[in-house]
Amino acid sequence: MGMSVLDSRIRVFALAILSGVEKASFSFLKGKLKTTDGNLSIHMQKLCDAGYVRMEKTFEGKKPKTYFYITDDGKRALLEYIEELNRSMNAGNREG
């Protein structure tokens, strides 16, 4: 699944946010994730490179605007990540 892509809290949370909306602007994600421009840029580029997120750059008037959309692969990766967490939690419950 590319767990290394999802080894970051910011990337997991970004996918989770995107899974609940049609699209999200860079500034919206930055506010929700409470991170810096540079940090968010790096994380979102990794998600784009993995094919989990699609980026769209547009202009609103003369202002550039960046939007992100989760892809089908991104939805699958997020669900697999959640399932793995559930399996781990259930295994811990059986052991304890």
C-alpha cells in the first residue's frame, strides 16, 4: 500500500480531511492541520507523487489558488491504513 507515504500524521490527516470533502484549498488544509506553508507543501507533494491526491492550480482574479482532491487510490490507501490500525488494536485486545 505504500505505508511509508502514510507514516506521517499530517499526510494521514490530510487524506482523512480530503475524504470528507469534494476538494480543499491549500489554506483550508493548512488551517486544519496547523502547519506551515513549507511543511504542508512537502507533505502534499508526497501524496501527489504517490497518486493519492490530485492538485489543481487556478487563479481567482489575480490570486493563485491551489486545490487538492483525493483520488481513488488515496481513498483505498486511507481505508487500508484504517483497517491495519483496527487489526492492530484488535490483536492487542486479544493479547491483553
